[in-house]
Amino acid sequence: MSAQSASELLQQQHRDIDFGIQGAMDGSSDQVELLRSLDLLRAHLHLEETVLFPALEGSVGLSIMVMEREHGLMWPLMESLAAACRGGASLESMEGDLDELFGLLQVHNPKEEQILYGVADEHAGLADALAAARLPEGWTCKAVQGRRV
Ligand SMILES: [Fe+2]
Ligand SMILES: [Fe+2]
């Protein structure tokens, strides 16, 4: 049995991602910390799209479509910020993308927590499946996969 419930694990990730992005926005952290949060966001989107959403599809399919579309809006911002971090760009130069990504998360995350995470805990085995999942190299979110086809 996993120590955390599915909703606890996913909500903790929301808080950790927010914290890292806020730190970059207010200058209290650095590019290494920001990159760690962006990597966590990537892993979080993977968990949602490959483990959580398929388990909930029957009950809240329409909400899942909206969430996946919003992941598609976050993805290019996440990619360009990660590239900027790796390239040694200043946090000031990332301000616009950071604001935009943080704004998207503040609209997206509460909806997920209210609509999807509540039902997630009713699914036996989901917490363990989330804990066991690993992000494959080169994985992209569904909305972006769709754009490339
Ligand atoms: Fe999400
Ligand atoms: Fe989420």
C-alpha cells in the first residue's frame, strides 16, 4: 500500500510546483530549483494523463478533455522555461513565461482538485499505480502529441 492517497500525492505535487515557480518569480530561488519544479510538472502531467485520467474516464470524461487541453497550453511554456534554465538565462528574462504558466496553474489546479482528485480516492489501487509510474524519455502530453500528428 502506498503511504499517501492518490489525491494527497497529486495535491502535494501541485503545491511543490507552485512553490518552485513562485520562488523563481520573486527571485528567492534559482534556475536549478526552477528546473526541478518544471521536471516535476512534466512528471505530474504524465501521471495524470497516463494513470489518473484513464482510471476516471467513465465518470468525468468531459472534464478530462478540458484538463488535457489546458496541459497543452502549459507544455510550450514549460519547455521554453526549461530550455532557458539549461541555457543559463536570467530569471528576469523568464518573467513573462513564468507569469503565464503560474496563471494557467492557478486556474487549472483547483478544478482538478475539486472535480477529479476527489473521485480518485474511490479507485482502489490508484495510489500505488501513481507511485509506481515512471516518466518515459521524450514523453509529451496528449494535446501536443495530437499537434504533431
Ligand atoms: Fe493537470
Ligand atoms: Fe494536476
